[in-house]
Amino acid sequence: MSESVYKVIELVGTSTASWEEAAKNAVETASKSLKDLRVAEISKLDMKVEGGKVTAFRSRVKLSFKYNT
């Protein structure tokens, strides 16, 4: 088995519908420019509040991908 190295980045996805949708948006957007995505871990959830109402859900996602030299 060959050894591999993975890089971890942190992204913030947003959605007006849910935290799950926000996380999915972050991963799917990253997948357009990054290859060999491996694991996504939600590290923080929060909401944007305006005028006493929730206007957006935000998911902070740690995403790993295989590092190719």
C-alpha cells in the first residue's frame, strides 16, 4: 500500500433552507475545482439573523482531499 498525503481546508457553505443544504453547497462547489475529495466534517453551524428572523444557515466544513505533488 502506498502512502498518501491529504490536505484539509475549511469552507463555509450557505443556504436559506438548512444546515445540510449549506454543507452540501460547500462540498459541491469545492468539487468543481478540487479532485480526490475524501472526507467532509462539519465543524460549526450558525445562522444569519436579520430583523429577528433567520435569513441563512451557515455550515463550516473541513474538507480533505488527496495532495498530489
